[in-house]
Amino acid sequence: MKPETPKPTKRTAHDKTLLASELFQGRQEIRIAFNREIYRLRITRNQKLILTK
């Protein structure tokens, strides 16, 4: 019996991948406004992302 090939998933506008380099543009921290709150997204010295309110 032949295994079934997985069906391709539908891509939507919500599936877009953003590059961190495009978001940060050389900065270490950006601010994101969401639901009337401001969040900080920053790159650590260990090249990790931290999101804080």
C-alpha cells in the first residue's frame, strides 16, 4: 500500500514571516503597540528575543 502524500496547507496573509533584521533595522529594541498597550521586543547579548510589557 502506497503512503498518502500530505496535502499542502493553504497559505493566508496571516502566514507571512517577517525578518528580525527588517523589524529592528540595526536597533537592539523596538516598541510594539497592541490593544492599547506598548510592548518592548529586544535582542539580548545572547541573540535571544525578549518581549516585555
